[in-house]
Amino acid sequence: MGNTDTKLNFRKAVIQLTTKTQPIEANDEAFWEQFWSESVTCVQDVFTLIPAAEIRALREESPSNLATLCYKAVEKLVLAAESGCPSQTEQQTVLNCVRLLSRILPYIFEDPDWRGFFWSTLPGQSEEGENESPPLAQSLINAVCDLLFCPDFSVSSARKSGPDNPEDISTIDSCEYIWESGVGFAHSPPQNATHDQNRTELLKLCLTCFSETMYLPPVADAHNAPNQWIQYFTSTENRHALPLFTSLLNCLCSYDPVGYGVPYNHLMFSDHREPLVEVALQVLCVTMENDQSAAAVTVDGTSGGTAMDQGSDAGGSDNLFLNYLSRIHREEDFAFLLKGITRLLNNPLAQTYLPGSSKRIQFYQELLVLFWKMCDINKKFMFFVLKSSDVLDILVPILYNLNDARADQSRVGLMHIGVFILLLLSGERNFGVRLNKPYSVRVPMDIPVFTGTHADFLIIVFHKIITTGHQRLQPLFDCLLTIIVNVSPYLKTMSMVASTKLLHLLEAFSTPWFLFASPTNHHLVFFLLEVFNNIIQYQFDGNSNLVYTIIRKRNVFHQLANLPVDHSAIARALTKRGKKFVPPPLDSREPQTMEGAVPAAEAEPGTLKVSLAATPRLDKMTEKSAPDEGHRQPTLKEIAESTGTHSIQPVSEIQDPMTTESAQGAEAGGGDAESTQRPTLEKIESLPASSYPPNSPTTPTTPTSPTTPTSLSSPASSISGRKPVRRAGSTTSQPGAWVATPEWVQSWKQKLPLQTIMRMLQVLVPQVEKICIDKGLTDETEILKFLQHGTLVGLLPVPHPILIRKYQANSGTTMWFRTYLWGVIYLRNVDPPIWYDTNVKLFEIQRV
């Protein structure tokens, strides 16, 4: 009953504040104390008792009262930080102020006129005054950071209690109070549930302060200036920056959700550490993403660069979090970080005999973002990851998530971040070498059973994504093939299953109607031919399975070499687009899948998704072609299935970015396949800005093959109900539509790299046919044995140089990552629902 009365008093104070038309004096302590007294004891009460409508009404009708409320709450935190809040009452006051500000700040960020409030000079102070107080935002950040290292509130006291040993919070060295052992700190303090809960609430307030980014539109101009909150938090003016960074990183990488492995322990005991780890991870990701000067500098190029090149570290950044991360160099620190990340990434894959007996983490998307940033910022860390087979402990969960999310349009963002990480890693030779390790993990997945290496695993999963994923993954096809191209010179042996999958892709991509349907489809054929050339030239000896498959499918290469280029042949190929395509018998039947595998499922009804504008796409080709007009590529699922028609449909709708171009989110926020930006790869040129839609947030750079990003249908557009904007250049007969011409076909056909493959076929096919006739062979085993002992030394053209295409960030990918990350954070923070029902502009929230 008493608890109900105190909540009622709190509610009355809120009503009084929102209904009073006259400003309430700041020195009316009795009134303001009601908001942080012990009347409420949990964050859910604060969010329930202060409705959104009343905060907006207070902002519009009584702005002075809202300003005073914020000022008084920050003042309370500053005083508590100075005193060290030794009593239980003071600690409760701190928590209630934190909860109140977490509730109010999003509604302040909603209104452009209010965003500068926390950074303005306080009333009554002259702008020229020498003793001018810092802006309210700085006072708030300083107080929160002090409280994060407040003895007996958020950290265990290091001194004996007593009148002779007072703790002065303003003079203590917070480096002595780092929360967990690990990087730069050897002492492991005892865990305390209350301290963890207090840290979590304080960090959630920090995250709320940083979320001003959510209320800016997804156009580059709105994000030119860095987020002031994050900039101050990570600057030298924050004396706790180093211990904070270390505490967040060590808490994350030392966390073990399984613990001692007692079955169902997570159902019997509450885990006070997981919420702290999750918000610490989100704060790390957001603070590392804010730096404007740390544009990623990729290691030089094609074959000579290594991950140890000095220019690639962000050592000169003003963002201390980035600076500290780039300076980590001890091998034991790298081992600690990698072990922690791989343990958490592999947690959802763990198999147990008792269903549901082991705890499963949900923050794997943020983990992938952090791993991405760590590799991008600290090249020494990436080199450490790649120098042992530990990188495969990163690869397997990424491939598992890619395969699992391929049919769920609400998880496109997860697909992108996973592919971007693999592209980044594939730019280094060691990654390709590590893929030769036999794959024996056997995570239940709906892929064919095979015996082979991690390279086979990667190829089979990529084939599954391309042939059975949804249409909005098509912009990733060229990126998936680029990864295979990058690793292909180092693959010592490929299984028959993986070899067949690669040839099946070539067979599908080289179909005349597919090649002629879009100005960029032929790029996929170039990539696959480059894969075959790399393996034949550099790894012929161990790849008899692939060589045998190429010999079996030699007609595909002959058809490519004899591709018709005249008008009538092109027209005939396009008119056949409605006829059925029958693929090889091997792929026409459902393959046996791994035991325990569950097919990839579409999004559950009621799933929230974050719509992003301008999801990046990856392009890369060094061949020149006619300008792209942005065509919809036919879905490969139609080609791969044994039955079904494949019509070349016009491009579907895309949203104008200025009205929030729709793009599906990840499982907890993510990106879409529609793009007006693409990450670029080395050996690239720029297109003029006029080649892009007029409302693109930025003008992306594209490769030497001038291609405008292909747009695919956005399911979000039909859900949102807005009128679509039809993109120029569809394959309909509308005026100005792009049409394949003999000149265009000839321009790239003559550059098809078929010489090596044709020479190999010229040498080996007669030999294989002779063996079959002489010995009457009907079994492939003998042929494979012959090919294993064969050689092409001196018979092939001079080996071509190995070309490695590396990921290079641009403004488009920066904007995409920012949107994706905040979309994930938005949907992961539902208790309390900090940003729910606020006017977020960076993305849209919709139900599917």
C-alpha cells in the first residue's frame, strides 16, 4: 500500500509539472525533490509514470519547467559525484536522476530547437565570464563518468573504511578501479550484482545521450559534424577515458554466459553481468563509429601489402577510444580479446544433449560490428587473428548466421556485416591459407553433407545464399564471388560438392538471357572464371575434383566462347526468358542436409524491422562496359531450381532517400539491398555524380566498370504505403530503357579470360577420353586418380599475377554502418523502451 502511495505522489508531481503554466522556481527544493526521492525504485516505474505525451506537452507548453527539471537532475548528479554518495538515500537519488534523464533526453533530441539546450550557456551567466560554468552536457558526462568509478556505488572500495581513510572521488585514480582484468589490468575485482546494475543504468544514460544521432535524417549533410556527446566522452577532457575503455572491453571479453556449464542455470539464477556486457558492447561500438577523421586506410593492394603496414592504424585520432584500440599490441592482449569474442560468437552454435539447457546470447550483431571495427582500426590485431587457425572460430559463426538469415528479409543488415567482415579478411593471404584446414565442427545447418575443408564450407554456404536467398541479397553476389576470388589462389584441395556448386553457379550466370538482362550480370561470370584460372594456375595438383568437374561441364565454357553477339540472337535469348531452365541433375534434387538442421525461415509475424536508407553495395570489375541504368537482376533462385519460369521483370519500387528510402533491418535492425552507396575496392575509379539518383546521400565511388547500383524491390515500400519512385532503366519497353547491343556484348566477350581453361581442356579432354575408351571406365574414381597424378607444367599460358581486391570504406559505408548499428541498438533496448514511440529519423520502424 505504501509503495502505491509513493508512486501516486510521484505521478502527482509529474501532473503538477506538466499542467502548471507558470514557471516553477529552481529554488523550490521541496517540489523538485519529489522527482528523485525514494518514491520510485525501478526504471520501469519512471517510464510508466511519465508518459510520452506529457513530456512533449511539457516541452511545448512549459519549456522553462522542462529546462529546470533537466538542470536540477544534472545538478543532483554533480553533487553526488563530488560527495561520493556514501548513503543509500543518495545512491537512490542518483539512480532516479539517471532514470529521469534517460526518459526525457530522447524527447529533447526530437525537437531541433532543443538539441542545443544541453550545450548552451546556463541562464544567468555572462558569455564572457571567466568563471563560466561548462555546458550542462559536459557536467552530465563528467558526473556520470565519476559515478562509474564511485567506491561502494559502482566499484568496490580499495581502502579500509573508517574516518582515517576517506575516499575523495575527485582525486582517486580510476585506473585502479578498472572493472575487470584483461587488457592493461591484471587484478580481477570481485563481482557485485548491485555494482553491475548501477553501472548498467549509468551506461544506458550515456547511450541515451549518444543517441542524438538517431534523430538526424539519413543524409550525409546531417552527419557532417561529429556527435558532440560522444566527442566529449572520448576526448582528453574526460579523465576517465582510459579506465572506461579498458573496463568496457575487459567486461565484454571476460564474460562467459555458460559459466560452469550447469544445465539450466540461467533459468534458476539471474545473470546480472549480461545486461552490463550488452550495454558496454553497444557503447564501445557507438563511440568507435563516431570519429570523422578515421576514414579507414586500407593496406596497399594487390599482392605486396600486409596487415602490419603502419599507415593503417588510426593512431592520430582525437577519439581516445579509437586511439587506445589502435595502440593495443601485446600478444597476450590480442589473445584475450580474440578468445572472448570467439567464445561469445560461438555461444549460439553450442550443441547440448538437453534442449535449452545452455544460455544463448542475443547480441551477436553488435559483436560482429565490434570485431569489424577492431580489425579495421588495429591491423596488428587482424594480423594476429589471421596468423593462426583461430580465425576459423570467427568464420564458422559468421557463415552459420549468413545461412540462417538468408531467407529472412528483416535480417539483411546481418547479411551485409557478415559479408563485409569476410571481404576484409579475404584481402589477406593468411585467410586463404587457413581455409585449407579440414572442417569438422558440424554445426547443424541446412546445407549438403560434405567432407572437406573450411573453404568448401564457405563455397557451399555462398552457393546456398545465391541460389535460395531472397532477391534483396542480389547486390551481395559480386561481393560473395570477390571473397572466393581472393582466397582461390591458396585453396589446395576442393571437394566434389564445392566444385560442383561453383560450376553450377557458372552455368546459371552464363545463361544468355541472364547475361543480356542487365549491364552488370557478366561481371559474375568474370569472377568465376578468375576463380578457375587461379586454381588451375596455382593449385592444379590438389584440385582434381574441380578439374574433373570442369571437364564434365566443358560445354559451358565452349558456349561462353561462342556466345552470339548479333541482334537476332540477343533478341531470341531474351524471348526465351519465360521458358523453363533445367539445371544439372545433381542440383535438381534436394541434397541430404546435416543432421539437426533447420531450414532458414522468413521473419516471424510481428517482427520489428528497422528500415535503412542507402544500404551500400559492392561492385568490382576492371573491364569497361556500357553505362548501367540500374536494372533488376533476375533472381538466381529461379535459375537454380529445376522447375519454374524466369521472367525478366522490370525493377520494382525504391523509396526516395529524402522520404526515408525503405530498407529492411537486421534481426534487430539492419540494411537493405537497395543502395545508393557502395564500399569500393582497390583499382577503382569514380563516376560523375549525375549517374546517381538525385537524392543520394552521397555520391559513391564505383569501379572502373561504370555501374550504377542495381535496385531491387523493397517490401518495406509496399508496407509503408508510400507512392513508389520508379527507377530508370528497367528491362521493359519504356522509352530510354537499357537494351543489350552487339557492341556491348562484344566489348566484354572479347575480354573473357578463357585462355587458361581452354588450354587445359585441349590437353586433358583427349587424354581422359582415351583412358575411358581403353579401360572401359564408367566410374569417376579412376579418372580422378589420373588427374591427381597429371601435370600441366609448360603447357599453360604464363601465370597471371594474383589480384586481391580489398575492402575500402567510403562515406556511403560509414553512413550505412551508423544506421545499421543504431537500428540494432534501438530494437535491443526494450526494457526499458528508451526510444520507443519517439520520432526517430535515421530509420523507420515497421512491423512485418
